[in-house]
Amino acid sequence: YKRQLGIGELLDRPVTKLSVGQQQRVAAARALIGSPELLICDEPTSALDEVHRDRFLDLLVATASANKTTVVFVSHDRNLANRFDRSIDLAAINRCFRASTGDD
């Protein structure tokens, strides 16, 4: 994964010396190692530039497909939804209803 994510030169650096985007790329590689059955990704591309974001997403989708990994991917970037087989827009289903107390 280090070649695909461009992290080879980062592996000997202390994490405190890495940018947030570099930390995300290293964390992505760590998450993919071992072919997990379930991968929960919470804003994994928020600090990545477009090139690194696309590389990560290509790798994530290909690896998940090859290993039959279920991916739960959370992002505020709605443009990423088309990269996945299925998406749920939480804003569309997250409605607040006033419960009746019976005194209405």
C-alpha cells in the first residue's frame, strides 16, 4: 500500500512530524492491512488533496472488492457517493419529530 498511497518516505518519521493528510494516508494503509471483514472510515479523505484522495479511494474500492470487505464510509463530501455501490444521505433521513405526550 505504501507505493499506491505514496507513503514510503513517511514510514521512518515520527507521527508528530507528519501533516494531517500524511497521517490519514498512513492510517489508511494500516486499516487495509490484514484484509478486515469490516472497515469503518470516518472522514478519511478530509485532509487529502484531490490526487491523494482519488488514489486512496481507488485503492479502497479495489481492495474491499477483492477481499469482500464491507466498508462504512462517512464523509461530508457528497461528490464521493458515486464512488460506492450504495450510499445513504443521513440528512435526508435525520428528521426530528415532536413526540405526542397525550396532552395535545
